[in-house]
Amino acid sequence: MINLFKDIFSALTETKPVEVNPATCLPLIEETQIDVGGNFFGFSNDSFNDHSHSSFDSFNSFND
């Protein structure tokens, strides 16, 4: 009976560290490499956007 109490107590007090996607700071879904936002570990939705490109780089109507 004492061992049963110890097992139940340890199961209730045992905490697992929450793994976090460093790119989004969102927690990962347990036993996966996908965060709760649907991003793979190390990536965010912003990772796929090219912020350095502007539509004015390829076409400039002021230089005709």
C-alpha cells in the first residue's frame, strides 16, 4: 500500500519540461517537433517570407 501511494504521489508531482520552438517561443506538441502554431522546430511562419525583396527592385517606372 505504501508503494502504491509513492507511485501515485510521484506521478502527480512529476513534471516534464515544456519544450519550446526557439523561432516562435511556442510550446511544442508533446512527442513531436511541431509547435502549437503548426511550425516545425526552428522555423516560424515568418521564416518563409522574404522581407528583403521589394517589388520595386525589379521594376521601377521612374527610370524609363
